[in-house]
Amino acid sequence: MDNKSEKEIATPRKKRAYRGTVQAEVAELTRQRIIQAGLALFDEQWSDTITLEQIAEQAGVTVQTLLRHFGGRERLADAISQEAFRLSQQVLSEPVPGDSASIAAILMVYYDVSGKRIMRGLAQEQRYPHLHSIIDVARASHRAWIERAFAPFLTDLEAAARTRLLAQLFTLTGVFTWYMLRVECALSSAEATLALQEMLASLLTFQARDGDL
């Protein structure tokens, strides 16, 4: 009798635990669907024109469900910004230090996927704190990537020369260079990669020859 009672007590607990796990998984899927809907709208519209109703409709949920997951517009906007950064970092491969050709190729793939979204974010960052915060994180991440990518050219430099070269590399490898090559000048991805490689090689050759200037 006691053993039977124990089984009868244990079984509902297992069911409740399973039910709780399923509910948590469903909640996370709903949360991700809302974030992806917001990200898709961000790629098409300016932030101040996107409404919670639009996001909810695109995600296939009610506004009440959206608010239950995120509490309000600010927390949702922050979650969308973080997801955009996470996705962009997945595309950015780790560089081969000192190899300008592979560095240029990695950056072109990265910006071809994420460049337009980054440009849209930069155009709005001064108006929206959540964008400014995540873009500052992205800037720091890109600077760290550059330091790894070009480590052989930076290691033995004096502080002032190192700071100057880092600033030049940060400028050349930034999204605006990609935009000028791919959008304004309408170069193909291969042509833009070669152009970036040549600019980087020219800078690094000059620095190696006249780095003490």
C-alpha cells in the first residue's frame, strides 16, 4: 500500500516537471519569434515607425503576449539589438593574423551579410540609447578583431605609431569602406575584396617602410 502510494505521488510530479519543461521551451520559441519579427521590421523600417502591433502581427502573437515576454518597448528593442549583434558575429570568421587577402575576404563576407543592417543602426544610434550601447560593444569587438588580425604588424610598434596604425586599419576595415566599394562604386564582391586587400597591403607596406615617420 505504501509503495503504491509512493508511485501515485511520484507520477504526477514527473508529469508536472515535463509539462514545465515543454512550457519553458514554447515560451522561448515565442520569445525568439518575436525578436526575429522585430529584426525583420528593423531591416525594412526606421525604429520610430515600428509599432508593437506590427511586431506582434508579424510574430503571430498578441500584443499582450509580447508585453508578457518583454515588459515593454525598451526591453524588446534591447533584445532585438543584442540578437542583431549575435547574428553578425556568427558570420565574422577568426582572421589569419597578418594575411591581408584572407582578412579582406572575411570582412567582405561579413559586410555583405550584415553591412546594410549595421549602416541602418549607425544612422539611428544617436536617437536610441539601446542602439548606441550595442554599437559601442560592436566597435570594441571590431577593434579587438583588428588587433588579432594585424597583430604581426602591431607588436613591435611604439605606442604612438601603434595607435595611428590601429586608427587607419579601423577606418579601412569599417562598414563605410564596404559601402563605398559595394554600393557607391558598384563593385562585385570579388572586386571589392581585391580592392580592400590592395588598400590594406599598401598601408602595411608603407608602415613597414616608413613607420618611424
